[in-house]
Amino acid sequence: MTSTLKMLDFISRCPSPFHTVKTVVDALESEGYTRWQRGGIVPGGKYYRTVNDSSIIAFRIPNVAPTGFSITAAHSDSPTFKVKKETQRTAAGRYVQLCTEPYGGLLMNTWFDRPLGIAGRVLVEENGRVVSRLIYPEGAAVLIPSVAIHMDRTANDGKKINPAVDTLPLWGMEGGTSFSAQLAKWAKTAEENVLDYDLYLVCRDAGTVWGADNAFVTSPRLDDLGCVFGCLEGFLHAKENSAINVLCVFDNEETGSETKQGAGSTLLRDTLRTVAEELQCDYAALLERSYMVSADNGHARHPNHPELSDEQNCPYLNGGLVIKYNAAQRYTTDGVSAALLRTLCRKAGVRVQNYANRSDMAGGSTLGSIATTTVPVRTVDIGLAQLAMHSCVETMGSADTQALVDAMTALYSTALCADDDGALYWA
């Protein structure tokens, strides 16, 4: 339960990808990690680099000759609504709305009638320089109102939601404080100094543990900040070994990862290759003894609709770590990568369960298969079982956070090795 409560505190400080990276940087620096300067890598060093302030790669160099890389990859973004640049508009004669557009594949109906916050970064001009300032003002800023059942008798009959009409949030009344003026106050600058911004709507609901025996935890952004938290905890608390430990938190997974800060970029490859060069190691040889965990939550069997799951390959809340499989390689797990994870989890006392889509239903994809197109290492796709993925708030089992922390601590405390016959093992 302690890890679950720590996770909820972590999520509360991560309303946007920019805040997530800042929170991870703060945790790393408190443990002696420093921003990477090219040419400065030494044995025993602890470093990190950021891209776009929304993705981060951290790595720890062993004091002995490196044998390979131990990598985890999770993502900093979650489905939401992004605020457009020319955002303020008058509606129905007297109301003021903000113009937004969906970010990622969100369940839009779950965002109605909730007081929502605004978070992200504001770019301001300061002494001729462009400066980024994070904002997450207290209290609610907007709300997306539903239409009353009396005015739409078909509302419970599968209504189609139009994001250009139905989900525009209410900001204020005509003649009130403009969004641009308020934004300048939040950024602590003059209105004319605001150059641009990357802002998102944020569910402000506090995460909570609930249910009989406190079995469940509900929070915004469990996908994928729950995995970011678990990987970070394992990374920071692992024992010394011969692997170069690497923590990756990528942005834009929810929109396909094909950005300069996404898993589909050359960011991971370029970082690992440069680390190997500075340590005067054979990069290809290091990859041969490397292993990556792609960590992104998976679908638990639904209590109201169990028929939507593959009956033989469906995880449950509080069932432990989920290994995800897909024949079309939407998940990158194969027999070798899964077997290696199972042996690691057995040693750590972590329960493991399996997930595969129903064979007649298409599933999503995640970081593993994308990242390994540029970094070809053994990779397993895992996650924690959850309900209502991509909802405004999501639900997991309260015991599963600890399972992820224990598994990732075990991963980062060992190194992948091979005997004379080529058999793989952890040491």
C-alpha cells in the first residue's frame, strides 16, 4: 500500500508531460544525477538528458566494465484535450468557451461535468530570450457541460460526441477576464510577453484507494504514470551491477510516438551509442547483452463485460505484473524475452499474468515494437492491469504497484549474461 500512496502523490505532481519530466528530474537530482554533458561520462557516473522538456533518458554507469544495457521505457503523456492557440470564442451570445482538440484516443464522455484544470508550459519573452514556464494553477479553470436529458432524450442511446461542438469547455461570461490575460497572470508576466504555449485540460480528481479491503485505486493518468513511477522507483533503488541502467520516459506515445521526443525517434539509439563511444565500448557487443522492458498498462477483464476479453489470456486487478502478447507484434514480447522476465520475477517473488487480445478484436500498440526498430534488443511488453483505460479516471488493483516496483528493482539490480553455450541468465 505504501508504494500505491507514493504513486498517487507522484501522479498529483504530474498533470502534463512537462511536469512529469520536471518531477522525474527532481527525483534524479536528489539522488546525485546530473544533466549529461557530452564528453563527461565516467565509470560510476549518474546522468540524465531531456528533449522538449517532455521526454527524459537517465542512465547510471557501473564501476566495472559494462556488459550491456538494462532499459525500461514508459511514457509521460495521457489522453486529454489540448488548448488551441486562438482559443477564446463567444458562444450562445453570452458565454465564453475555449477551443480545444482531442489529444490521443480518449473516452470523451468521461470528461463531461467535471471541474477541470489547465496545465502545461507557457513560452514567454524575457530579456530577449524565450523562456519556458510551467503552470498548473490551483482550482478548476473550465468545465464541459452536458446537455440535460430533458433536451436530449436520446442521450443514453449511444450518442455520438463531436469534439468540435460537444466538448468545448466553458471558460467564463462575456466581458469577464480573458484567457490571454489570465494566462499572463499564471505565467507571472505581462500579456504582451506571452509568445505561445502547450496547454492541456487536466482532471483534478484526487487519486484514492477504495473498495472492500482497499482493493482498488482510482486516479487520473494511471496510464502511463503508474508505470513511470514503478520504473523510476526501481531505477533509483537498485543495487550496483555490471549493466548500464537506463530509464526512458517518452512523450507522444498516445499519438503514435513519431516525434523528436517520441519512442519512434533516434533519441534512445543516439544516446546509447554515444554512451558506448565515450566509454570506449563496443556498442554492438553491448546490445547483445541488453534487455528492455516496455512498460504500459494493459486491459483487465471487465466485471460487466467479461466477453470482451480472451477468456484464457485475461489479467485481473491485483493479479500481479502483466506480460502482453500479440502475434502481429503490436507488442514486442517473444518467447525469449518473456522467459527472461519470468525468471527475474520468480527470484523477486512477483506474480505474473498474461494478456492477449481476443483474436477477432484489434488492440493497441505501445513503445516496445516502436523503440526496437532503432535499438534491436530483447524486449518484453508489460504493464499493470486496469479498467477504463483512456477514461478521465482509471482504476487498478492497489497491490499491483508494489509488484511493478519489485520487478523493476530486480531488473535494475542484475545484468543479462550468457554462458559458454549461449544460454541466458541474470547475474
